[in-house]
Amino acid sequence: MTQKSTLVLMPAWNESVVVGETVRELREAVPDVDLLVIDDGSTDDTAAVARAAGATVLSLPYNLGVGGAMRAGYKYAWRNGYDQAIQVDADGQHNPADLHRVLEGLERADISIGARFAGEGDYKASGPRRWAMLLLASTISRAAHTPLTDVTSGFRAANRRAIRQYTEHFPAEYLGDTIDSLMTAIKAGLTVTQVPVAMRPRQGGVPSKNPWKAAIYLFRSLFALFIASTRRARKAIEP
């Protein structure tokens, strides 16, 4: 097979306001890939809007959180024989124009991260959130033996080997979908690289930001890192 089969995974929970336009933009920008929207128990018409826009939809019976939704998505990718999968947000912050660039990272690693702090764009984080990101990046970079600047990015791609890993070891806890899954994969022997991307503003809705939530983010991210670091290493299952 000359061209690898690719599945875009888009977890969505009550994103009916933005998911339709996000799906349409992605279909126009990268028509050569398949798109699966994982409707994470939404109470609005997210599933119907995504389906009408041209996506295949996997509807979960109740809300599992991003980690649970992504594990379901990776199981779908594995069972349907996709060579690679890439996660994007339903709110339009990940630019479809960067999708192939992130996928190209899989030519040199099992997991490729679209990094916001690697020379592209003007995305900034401050206060406790920024401190947490720096600490997490430093710790995971040492474990991966490669410099990483944005280990909490949800814009990431996986080859067949990483897809197999995620079907078995993709935690559902808060931040587990980024920190724990990445550290667990590294400890299992998978390799990681990053590709610079520019983050766009959320295309709809209002993100909530306040000092209390920033402090909670710091605590939870450090806790997720602790759990991931103490988890027993398991060798990756070869596809």
C-alpha cells in the first residue's frame, strides 16, 4: 500500500455549536483521510450535526471524558485496520492545514505531537498553568530522551504500534489522556517526537479561565505525572 490509511479522531461533548464547521473545514482541507467523531454522551445534537457535516459518528451511551472517548476511538482505528490516527479538537483550535505536518512526524517516531511552544504561532500560557506545562515537559523529555515543549497538547498522531498501545493503556482520568498516556507509552518503549504548530482561537463557545481553575490544573497535572511515573512499565504489544 503506497499511501497509509489515516483516521482523524475528534472527541466531542456538547459541541453542536462548532463541530459542524470544524468537520466541514477538515473535510475540505484533507479529503484523503477518514474522520470519526466520538460523541461523548452529548445531551445536545452534536452527533446529528457532525453526521450531517460528513463525519462518521461513534456515539457513546454516556459521558466518559476525553480519555474514555479517545480509547474508544483508538479501538475503532485498530479494529478497522488504520495505519495511523490523529486526534484533533472539535472546537476548531487545531488547524487542519497542520494535520499532514504532524502526521509526517510518524516517519521518525511512534507518536507525533503538534506542539504549541516550538516556534510557531503566539499561543501563551501564564501562571500555574505555565509552570505545570514547563515541569511536565521537562520531566517527560528526560523520560523520552528527546526535547519536548508541549506534552499536554491534544493534537497528536499515532502509528499502528501506538494505536495498539492506546487500545490497552489509554487512561480515562483527567489529564490522563495526555500525560499518563504519553508517559505509559514511553515506558513501554514507544518513541515520541514533536512538530511545531500554531494554535487558533476557539471557534465557538466561551472557554472558562480563572485563578482557581489554573491552580486546580496545576495540582491535577502534577498528580497525573506522579501516577504515570509510578505506573509499572509494560512492554508495548507489537501489532
